[in-house]
Amino acid sequence: MAAWFKRKKKGIQTPTEEKKDVPKGLWYKSPTGKIIDAEQLAKNYYVSPEDDYHVRIGSTEYFDILFDNGDFEELDSKLKSKDPLKFEDTKKYKDRLKEVQQKTQLNDAIRTAVGKSKGKNVVIAAMDFKFIGGSMGSVVGEKIARAIDHAIAHKCPLIIISKSGGARMMEAALSLMQLAKTSIKLTQLAKAKLPYISLCTDPTTGGTTASFAMLGDINISEPGALIGFAGPRVVKDTTGKDLPEGFQSSEFLKEHGFLDFISHRKELKHKINLYIDLILNQPVRA
């Protein structure tokens, strides 16, 4: 019996330019297996409507959510890290910086900006995890310090959005110095009687948690965020004990008094400005 069809030529013959590839980013699959259209995800504040999972986003998305009409003026945008220690592991630190800057189109792991949120000026510093794991180096500390100086000079509230794997090992002690530096600058902000709202997002770990991320007048988080100093595996290995269920989740930390509130991302703008109004004892904006 003859076959219904027969391949006359071996291999795939379709020219590359004629292939109908599905564009990258068209669909997003959440950790629980829910699939959502990327455009719909963006319209829903990057929260999966199926399971309410808050997708990890960066400074661009947070600025768009919190600033009125997404309008802002970026501060110190050209500040970049150097390589004073001539550090090298699997590659030279200076080469790693060049590669990640080209890949992410970011100069470092934080962006700072000033603009109006619900009609009033705020200074926002937002970290980007895709830049070397949101690691805190000298530029991160310096940009936070300068953002605080700007807030004090212009009498603006400050919002820091943390998303970090901790201090940047390639800068060693220079990274660790940023813990003290940012803490001192936040003391100056407090003396100026200006509010500081700290938003901890997934993940907020290491030196950020040990410094500015937990020093807010009000510390808030998004649902399900991982927040802690050392990772769960390190804590378990150190203590030799099994960890409680949900350990280091934002819900666990709120229950144990480390966070004041957990806010859904679609309510962030309203909630943050509400807290600012309450701290400043001014009329609550609608």
C-alpha cells in the first residue's frame, strides 16, 4: 500500500525568514501554572488575575504605577559603578558591568526620580533585580543618599522600593559601607520631619533588609514577597531547626511585627499616598 504522502527532501526546508515564530513575551506563565496574555498582565498591574500572583517588575513599571501619568524627572541617571578593587571571579567585574549595562539598558541596580503622585511631589528610589540581582554597591548607596538630599532640599516625601539579593560582593567593604551611609541619610530625613515609606518587594534580602528597607516610618510589602536577611536554607543550616511554614514571606513578617501593612499592587499608589497624608497630618487625598 502506497503512503499517502512522502517526504522528497530531507531536513526542514522552510527559509528562516518565513518561519512563523511566536513573539517572545506574548504569554506569561505564573509559578502556579496559570497562563496569561502579556498585554492583559500589564493592564492588571503585572498581577496574574487567575491566582493573584505578583510578577516581579522593575523601576520602569513602578514609576509608571506610582507617578501621575507616568511623568517624572530621573535623578543622577548617569551614575555608574567603578572597579576600584580590580575584582575578578568567573570574569572581570568591569566586564560584567559592561555586559549587564548593555543587556538591561540600566546603569546600575537602582533608579531615582522625582514627580507628582496624586498631585504632590514625591521622590522614589526603585531597585532593579535584573541588574546583578539588584545587588547593593556604592552607586546604589550614593543614589539613595542623593535622593534623600533632594527630598530634604525640596521638602518631598521619600519612597524606596527594595528588590535585592544583598550587598554586591564585587565591591566588598565598599558595599557594606552603604548600610551605614543610607541609614545616616535617613536619620537626616527624619530630622527634617519628612516621611519615608519603605516598600519591600520580592525579594528583599541581605544588606538592604539590614539597613534602609526596614527603616521606614511605615514598612509595607506586596503579597507573597520573600523578605529576610539570609536565605531560608542558610538559616536552617545555621540553626539546625526546621523553619515555620511561610517563613520569610511578607505575610509571616506582618504577623510577627516586622511589616505594618501588605498592599496589593493595584492599591499601591492610593495606600502610599494615604500613609504620607496621615504621617504629615494633612487632608487625605481622594
